[in-house]
Amino acid sequence: DLLKDPDMDFYTCSTSIDTVVETLRSNYREEDQNRYYASLPAVQDDIQLPRHIDLQDERTYLQTVSPSYHFRRWLAQFIQSKNTEGVVALTTHQLQQRVSHFLDYLDREELSEPTTGDMLSYIDHLRSEGRSAKTNKDYFASTKQFLSWCTIKEFILVNPAQSLKPSFKNTKHASDQRERWSIPELHKFFLSEGFKEQSEDFQWISYLQLFGGFRTQEPCQLYTNDVICDDAIPYISIADYYPHQHLKNQHAVRYVPIHPYLIERGFLDFVRSRTTATNQPLFHYTPQGKDNDWSKLYRTQFGKLQTRLGMKARQRPTAYSLRHTFIDELKQLDELEHRVAEIVGHVNPHMTFGRYGKKAQLEKQFQIVSKMQIGGLSC
């Protein structure tokens, strides 16, 4: 009836309705309320308050966001973008580890927006932790790369590390930083009955590292077409042409003459015995894991043999150290550094031969490689 009255405005109508409702409430008997709205037993009460939360204390349910919170979210996106690019798992793991070290530093120093001054302090922090210069350089480079990506994505306005090019110095001499094999250790390993009991694959890969300076992965992933047996100077082509092959960098692509000691031991005959009409892996090792690691099984066998020979873990040189031994022996013979660097696929910071520089002729390289002699093994 109220709504039908043409003189009734909204305010008057609302007030009238409130009056009617209040009248109804006052006339409603308590016993009727109890009859229709009986309380529920406690067991049927499905509203359970968490006992560990004190509703009077905000600290129990409000957590402070860490200074690096946003950076950690961006790091997850950064790693995902690297995975999309096809970057190997080991590289993304290293990026995650190194950048996380920086983010832990931000939390410790309570820095949510690091400045260039803060980055200088972080560099000092890296130097104080006792790592090698190369490792510190890698940590900072990874962080700088991440911050640059954040800038490109417009997560931050400026990369605070952009203008910084810190130098990290080693406390040890360069020759002491990478462990090499001593002559007695080489004799103990290569002349042992345990070594002679290993497969031909295992033995040849070990010899190739010592007498060719190869990285452990490189001989493990060779295909039969990578070994050129019939040229005047037999050589090995290190490349990534064939399935699942991968190299450390562009400088790793190279030709390496085969050491005369390996030819004398029958390496070329071994290669020919494995060569068929179809190009195939030279050895029986296969790529393992997401990174297609050809050397994983070999390295496991290598470590087990060392343990069997009484060479204690963490106190012994590694398979990779055979490469360092090759390099060190040639340096002791005063071979030119850039010539050795070219043979082993290193970047030589003191020379300007880059990727397109003139390659040393195989004849010259063969002369250098042939000088690598280990008394009791090759002579």
C-alpha cells in the first residue's frame, strides 16, 4: 500500500518499513525463537578457529616480506626463460645457485632496492669468502646478467651492476690452482692391474686426456667420423656436428693431432675396428640425463678405480686433471702459450687470435703434442 501512494517518497517509505519490522520483532515470543532456531550441538559446529593463531596478535598471522621477495619471483622467471632457450640444466642450476647467493646477501643486509654502492659492498663480500678468483667472477657475472634481464623486462629501472667491472685476484699462483697428476700417481694408475682390467673404451679415453689435453666429455662423445686415420698426420676433430654432441664454447672446436704414443699403442687400429658404413659413436658410453652427459659413467668408473687403488677421495686428482697435466707438461717445456691454448681449446687472454684467427698448422701442432712425454709410460 505504501508503494501505491503517489505522495510517498523513498525516505518516508523506508522509515515506515523499519517501524513495521521493529513492531514484528517486539511481538515475537522468545519460546518461538527457541523452537525454530535451536542451537546446534558443539559437534555440529563446523567453524573451527585455528588454535595456534592469536587473533589479538598480528605477528602470528602477518608475515614480513623478505627484502629479496620480488627478486626471487623474477629469478624463477629468469630460469624459466633460460630453460625455454634450451640452456643445459647444469648451466641453469649454476645460475640459480649464484644469483641466490646474491639474494641471500640482500636479505642479510635488508636491501630491497640495491644501488651501485650496494653492489660494491657485495663484491667485497665475495672477496671475503675465500673462493677462487674465477668462481667469484662467475658469481658476479651471473648476478649482473640477471639484473640486466630484470632491466630489460622493466622490473627495475636501472641495473646497479652495469658499470662495474671488478677484478678478482687469486691468492695462489696460477700453476697451483688446478691440480695435476704427479708422475708417481700416473704410474700408479696407468700401470696398475686394475687399469689393465678396464674396457678398451675406458683405457683409450684416459690416454686421450693425458696425451691430447682433451676435456673428459670430448673423447667420450666422439663419433667414428671424428677420427681421421688416413691423413699424413692423423687427427681428431672436436666439434658438435653429430647427435647429442655439445662443447663448452666456440673455442673448443678444433683439430688435435693424435700423439705418436697412442698410434704406437694401436689407437688407429682400434678406430678402424669400430668403423662401419654408418657413422656411430666411437665408444660405448651414451649420453645421460637432461644435459646429455657422455662422461658420467666413465667418471664414475674412474673414481671407483682410484678408490680401489687407494687414492682417497678429496685428496686425489680427477679425470679432468689429466688435461691439466698435459698443459702443465708443455708449459714446463716452454711451449708458446697460445699454441698450447689452441690445441686444448682454451681462450688465451694474452693473444688476439680469436675465433677467426689463423690456426696453427697440423704439422706444428703435431710437433708440440709429440713433446708430451711421461717417463715409464710413453718413453
